[in-house]
Amino acid sequence: MILVTNNEGTVGAPTTAHMLAEGAQALDAIEAGIRLIEADPSVRTVGRGGWPNLLGEMELDASVMDGTTLRTGAIGALQGFLHPVSVARAIMQHLPHEFLVGEGAARFAREIGAETADNLTEDSCRVWRKWFDTEVPAEVKRAWPDTPLAALCRHAIDPEVGRDTTVFLAQDAAGDVCTGTSTSGWGWKYPGRLGDSPIIGAGSYADTRYGAAACTGAGEMTIRCGTARCVVLYMKQGASVGDAVHEAVNDMRALKGGLISRVTIHAIDTSGNHKVIAVNGAGDNKYWLWEGKGEPRLMPAEPVVISSVETRATPAARYASR
Ligand code: ASP
């Protein structure tokens, strides 16, 4: 048994680990852990309390994958529900589809009686409002929200802007390997923007025969590389989990243009091994590891630089402190 989750998984990791220890199926344990994070407004990048898009709306993304059946469930740009991960899982359980977005996702969430929530907390709203008041030009404000937003996207791609995802990768006592992700995506993102978290193959992938991978950071990069699927494929082809992740990092070196920023790749194999690499990340990038006994331990990710990432003050960082 093994569990890997990132720093955002802190409030859920003990629950998932305890459930796995008691014999729970990996997806049940992952969903239970992620639900705690989604409901916790102190986690600023997942669920309630996350950062809104450019219009000040909360659009949440989540996914699950069962590596034994290779069934997946994913939702994107979901508004108004507390537990995107459970809506994603319900897609897997109740529909012949794998992925719903926007209005259709919300409609399905209502249909299954998912818990509704106003995910924009007072503090996130205050920070967004300060950004709006200070950064949006007067003529754009006058036409708001029927105004071109593309130029304002520069606030979303700032490397210090509030963003992250929680990713969970686990192998249970029966050997099943599963993944789960949940995020509010990038703060100040263009409305409707999906990152990699709900895109199976980019932000996560699980196959009980080989292992699993899940990513955080610039989803634009892992979408272009199909990162999570590639890591598992490289393991299928015989690479160790460490070599598979390094090969996926090498794939990223071929990216030309577009957004190049930070990505953290988390991976496990089926023999209890794991690897976490922070691409363009700092040495303080941490993750939780549980290896079948005791409590989860906080571990440092291995930093790897593929290109320099500019850092400067950001909407969230700049206004959160005031
Ligand atoms: N990967 C997520 C996305 O692209 C955000 C993150 O983990 O920082 O939406």
C-alpha cells in the first residue's frame, strides 16, 4: 500500500491513510480525503476558499480514475457545488460518459442531489475586488463584464498567483491503483479555462498494472505533453518510476512558446516505489508519503530546472496581505 499526496492534501492525508490501513478501496479513501480539503476554506486553491476567475466566479475542476477498470470521472468549470470530486466520481458511477463541463456538469450535480455551496468566501471575494478596483482600467470597468478579457489574463499566468491542486495517488490493500484531483484552477483565469486537473492523461492517470501519476502546476504544460499518461506508459515499457518521471520531464524540454512555468509530477508504481519531481520548482516543494504504516510523512520533492521562470508580485499575493 502507498499514498502520495501534495502539500494541499495535508488536511485529507491522515483520513485517506487510515482508511487504506483499514482495508478501504483506494477510490473511497481518496474521495474521503479530497472532500475534507474541498470543504476547508483555509486551503486557498481547492474547493471552497479557492481563487476565482477573472469575473470573480468560482469554477472548480476535479477528476478520479480507477486503475483497475480504467474508468474515469471528471468535471470542469463546475459552479455552485461543495464537492467536485464526488460529482466527478458520480459521472463514473452513473453515466456512460467520462467528462462533463460547465452548465451540463452543474445540471448533473443537481440531478444527483450534490451539496450546493457558495465557494467564493468573503476573503477570496475581497482579494478579487481589490484586484478589480486597482488593476482593471476605468474604461474596461465601465463595460464590465461585457468587455474583452484576454489582456487581463496576464494576471493569471503570473507564477506567484494563487494556484495549486490537490492530487492523491494510492494503491490499496487489494492492489488497486487510483488517482483523484481537485482544484479551483488558476486564480484570475479566463472564464471556462480548464487546466490539467480534470483532463485524464494530462493531470492524472492510473493503471493498476503499472502505477499512477498526477501533476500540479501549469496544466497548460502537462496538457501539451500528456504527462500523466506518459509516465505510466514509460513504466509499462519497463522504466522505473524515477526514470519514467525524468523522461516526462525531458518531454517538457521540447515545449516551445506558450506558457512555461512550474509543474510538479507525482508518481507511484505497483511495488511501493514513488517519485516526486518539482519542474522549475523551488527546493521547498513538499508532499506527503504514507507507505502502509504509521502516519503520513512530509517529504521534499526533487527540484529540476528546465527553464527559468520569472517571479514577481501578483494579484493574490499583493492584495491578500492588505
Ligand atoms: N494544475 C492546475 C491547473 O492547471 C493548477 C495547479 O495545480 O497549480 O489548473
